[in-house]
Amino acid sequence: MKKIAILQSNYIPWKGYFDMIDQVDVFVIYDEVQYTKNDWRNRNIIKTPKGTEWLTIAVRQESLSQRICDTKVTLSNWNVKHLRSLQTNYGKAPFFKQYFEEISEAYLSITSPYLSEINVSLIKKMNTILGIGTTIIDSRELALEGGKTERLVDAVLKLGGNCYLSGPAGQAYIDVALFNDKGIEVEWMDYSNYAEYPQLHPPFVHGVSILDLLFNAGAEGFRNRHDAPSERVKLL
């Protein structure tokens, strides 16, 4: 079975995003769609002594139809500011010193003004640190055709896949029959069985950036992320 997942890029996403990448053979970055304001594309959550806090990349949105891949950042030194925030809030975390230099190099090596390229660069770096070997490609390489679900089906077929893994929110809009008609199984991610890990600044919060897990529990914490074997719900 060859499994494919397709998602928009997020800025330093949470562990569930990387869990999905780890579950598939090919992960498609689908950033040729509309940029959505106040979403996960340009921001994510970290823990601080005062509670959770957004770490945000300021971007320029010139029209409602603007695509994620066309969205540009407005400040050139955003990466330096974010590194300072990470150092301030995670400097005392058990694995901070082990990973911060590598994370800093990844941040400071970014020169692109495009949000999508920034996100993908950091996602690939995190994959390397976490030991995830999944192939990542840009959806624009596939020249996708059709409507919303048809384009997803088209991507899976062009990649030689026979299983599509979706986030649970996809159940609200994905037409599963279109996949099944092409001999493709559909599975839904299950985010309900994640284990807690030692985390600075309690109470514990699951939905924070992967950097929180990395600095607090290391790459081993990601490998031990489930309380029990993860299950998928298949629609045949």
C-alpha cells in the first residue's frame, strides 16, 4: 500500500502534523490554495511562564484570493525575534541546549520572503531531527486538475498511491466516493491518543508547536508520542 497525505504548510506545526507526515509515503504541500488569515499558516503556539503565546510571522495579504505560495513576510528579522522568544521561554527545558544550535542555524539560513518556502524549510528540518524520512513534494509539481476533492484524488493517482490519509476535519467536505471509484482507500487521522510529556509551565497543553515537545522531551518524546497504538478509521 502506498499512502499519501496532502496539507497546507503550517509554521512550526504541532506534533499531530508531523505524526501525519510520519504515517505516509509521500506528503504533499498544498499551498496553491487561498491564504487564510488568523490560521496556522504563519503562526503557532508556544508555552511561556504566563501561559500559551502566539509566535507569529507578519505577512502581507493584498487580496482575499491570494494563495499561500504567493504570500510574503513583511519583516526581514522575524527569525531573529522568534529565536529570542524561544530562548527566553525554553532556555531551561531539558533538551534545549541539545537542539537549539541546530534550530538556530535553520532559522538564520532562511532568506526567502515567501511564507510557504519558510514553512517547508522548517518542516523539513524538523523531519530530519525527528527521524522522519517521508518524501515531501510541492503540489504544483503535479499540475492538479478538477474540483476540491477531484484534485486530491488526482494527486494520489499521479503519485501512484492507493490510500489517502486525511485529518479528521476532512470528513466535513471530502467526497469519499470519488476516491473509492478510483480504487483509493481513505483513512482519517486520530489525534486522541497522544501521551503527555514533561512540559515547562503547567498545566499541560497538547496543541502547541513541535518545538515544545523537542525542547522538553527530545526526538525520543516524538517517537513515544502515543499512549497506545494509533488507529485509523477506514472508509472502504
